Amino acid sequence: MSRGKKLDLFIGADIDESWNEVQTKRKTKIITQDLEPQKHFLVFAKEKRRGKVVTLVGEFQIPKEDATATLKLLKKKLGCGGIYKDGFMEFQGELKEKLRPLLLALDFRFKYGH
């Protein structure tokens, strides 16, 4: 090691009298109740992952089985890949303009401006 660099050995645990797990907050809240599609206010987000564009839609508050069935239907109509994770549906590619009418046909609503 060159002079002036310090070695960082943080491994995610506190070492006091015993080992303790480091508690971090969840990124998303746990869904306590399921909502009807008309009561959702969905938003779009666009991210780049490994140089590729990913379209995120959410947050859905429906049972996981219904969400995966809806995702399967949307993927088939769009001809792309995707996954349901943490209340959001992720689609491969920039699909906001194609995805909006399909979700409106399924009675989902969007926040103003999205």
C-alpha cells in the first residue's frame, strides 16, 4: 500500500460484546392492503442499467399473483422482457408511450404529469 491510503474493512457488522446485524430500512414499504386498479396512482421512471434503458411503473398495491399475471399479459402485448419486484414492474426498453394505453385499458390511473 502506498502512503496515505487507509484500508477500509467495513463488512456490515458491529463488533462489541457480541455480533450484531446492521439494521437498514427497506427501500419500499410493505403493502398492508390491496387496492382496486381504479384507486392506483402509478408513475413512470426511466433508469439505465448496464447501458440499457429500463422502464419502471409502479407502485402497485395488488396481490403478487395478480401482479405477475398482469405483467405476463403486458410483456406478451409489448414483446419485451420484464420482472415484478418490490411493487414495481420493470420492462426492458423505453416503453412509456406504448405502456400507458395498455394500463389505462386495465383501469389503472396515473399521477398528474406522468
